[in-house]
Amino acid sequence: MTTDVTALRGKVSDLMGQAKKDLTQLVSFKSVANPREFPPSGCAEAAHWVADAFTAVGLEVGLHETPDGSKAVIGSKPAPPGAPTVLLYCHYDVQPPLDDAAWKTPVWTLTDKDGRWYGRGAADCKGNIVTHLTALRAIGPDFPVGVKVVSEGSEEQGTGGLEKFVVANPDLLAADAILVADCGNFAVGVPTFTQTLRGLVNVVITVKTLDGPRHSGMFGGPAPDALAAIIHLLSSLRDAKGNTTIDGLTDNQQWTGAQYPPKDFRADAGVLDGVDLLGSGTVSEMLWSRPALTVLGMDVPAVVGSSAAIQPSARARLNLRIPPGTQPKPAYELLEKHLRAHLPWNAQLDIELEALGEPFVAAEHGSARDALSKAMETAYGRAVTTEGQGGSIPLCNVFHDTYPKAEIMLIGVEEPQCLIHAPNESVDPSEIEHMALAEALFLTSYRA
């Protein structure tokens, strides 16, 4: 592989101008896959652009409707005789801006600022689309392996369209190795495999105590307050140190991979000065190998406009992240049992299950993993490391079940400074360049 490294590195470097043009166009598409927030035209425009781009690099491409109504861009070029096939995954839909006023650059305009490229989707996951395109341009149009590409259009909504599509059409995406480019490095310039993903349990709980609001002066005291009840209930889900404490759910797992320095985590997470980090374990353990309960939202009166009234009901949306080794259905059952056991004052409780997702553990060894590891080390000039990811990618489990012999590897450009899912998302262009080179080296060296 070392014979061609210098030439290939030069090709990728020369392609970075085109990569920026690609990302500029991709970021301009308002491809939020939620018609209640954005017109469907944004996703349609992005899908057609992605299809045209992968066609131009030499793949035969089609648009396929998935069961949730979105479009998956699927392209392929057959493998030469005896060569393996690699599937490249990405998604073209993005999260909504959340708070336009919090953005320091235009949301839908790629902006070069302080050496980073800003814009919604610049990293998650349009930066990874550009990485795939750049790698394929560098080594194409004749590839030494079979190449398949799938770019889905509803990943951020979690509606499971591509998961169902894969199960119904297993031959279409079958491959010997699968690169899931929707993750990233431990830090800029540190080549990293994401080894584990947490699963999830999402529920909405409703606490009811009265048949309607009551004046807090006339009835406050003996009348059960639903807002106070739900606060009491939610407080039972964490102890004084911030550990998630669901009765019966193991919360002392260890992490043996890369350690996340607390100072770096505080900076990456934007923790305010003097505010404690949570939990009794290391940052890596709390983030990647132990359960974590987050209150995502609550339906309660806003301060502005509230009145002197006791609330008859309150709702909360809960997100429980579970580590590998914990299955979602038993975790949900333990969460439900805990909530009912800790509900105060014999209040009424309704629990609506929204979603279950299984954790995932990627294989650590194999011919594809070894080839990609060497390619990443060459591209970055340093040894690779491994990390976990606190998020969930249910598609990985579907890939594993559908293609049990395929090696699945999680990589990408989404390092912590990218602020994915938040205002001011950005990507470091050096990550696109290094990951594109690593992918190009892998595709030219991998033999099953």
C-alpha cells in the first residue's frame, strides 16, 4: 500500500476544492425529513443531487422508496472477479436548526470560519457523503472492489424506513464489508473506530391528580399537585451524584477502551464553570458503558402566563440509553416497574412506549477491519484507537442480522467539536481529507 500512498494523497488533496463545492451545495438543501417543519422538496432535492453525484463517479444509481415514504439513494458497481464488495453508508437528511438565533453563521450556507466549515449537516451526515465521493473520485472510475452506496433520507427522524427496506430487499445491499459513515474520531486528527453503540428506550409518562386546575390559595396544601408529583418521580431516577438509578438495572459497568479526559469532555460538552460532571464512574464509563436517563421534555405551564393554580396533570418524555449487554425490552420493563413503584401519593400514571433500540458492538478483527485500520493509520500518520458512542444507530443491528458474515465498521468525520444536532454545526475539512484518503486506501488494498 505504501507504493501508491504519496500519489493517492496528492489526488485527494487536489479534490478538496471539489469537496467544498459539493458540501456547499448539499448544505443548501433544507433536507429535514419532517413535513410539519420543512417542505418535502428539500429532501427531494438532496436525494436527486446525491444520486447524480454518485452516478458521475461511475455507479449505477436508483432512487428507492422506503416504507416510511422517504427515498433511499442506492448505487452499485459490480466487483471484478474474485474481489469483495464494500457497502458505503451515509444519510442526506439533517436535524432542524433548533434555534436560528443561536447560529453565528447562516444555517443553510456553508461558511468557512476559523478553519472549519459551518452549516447544518456539514458533519452529520453530509460531510460523510462528501468523504465517500472524494474517495471514489480519487481511485475511480474503475474500482478494484465492488462498490455499493446507500444514502437514506429519514435517519434523523428514526422512522425506520431503511431498516425495513433492507429486511425486505436483502440482496440489494449485500456486501462483504460495510462502512457506516455516521460516526467520527475521538478528536480531530485521531483516527478512531466507534466500537459500541448504546441502545435506547423512549417513553412518555403522564401523571394525573385532579380533574382540573384548582386555586393554589384555596386548595394548596392537601390537594395533590401533579407537577410536584412528576418532579418527585423523576428525581428518583438519579442519585445525588447523578448516577442513573432504575431499580434492578445494572449501573456499574466498566470501560476498557480509550478514556475521555474530563477536561476535554467539559470543553466538548460546554459544561459551565463550577458545575459538576455526573456519576461515580469515569467519563468513558458514564458515556459508553452505563445506562443514562435523560428527561427530553416536559409539558408544564410556562413561567410567563402561569397562574396561581395547582396543576392537575403533567407529562414528560424520557430517553433511557442502555449499553451493550442490556436488552431494551427488559430495560423498559424495569423502567416501568420503577416508575410505578416510586409514584407518590397514589397519583395516576400512564406510560406510553415510543421506541426501543438495541445496543450494538462492532467486530474488532477481520480482513476488512485490519485493512481499514492500516489505511487509517497511514492517512493520519498515527495509530488508531477505539471509542464508544452514546447514541444509537438501529440500522447497524439490521445490517448485522441481515448480513451476518459482513464486517461492519463505524467511522466518519463527526468529532466532538462538530456540535452535531446543535446550533453552529461544523466540520474540520482536514477530517474529510484524511477520512477520504483512508477510505481510498482501504478500497484499493482490501481483499476478503
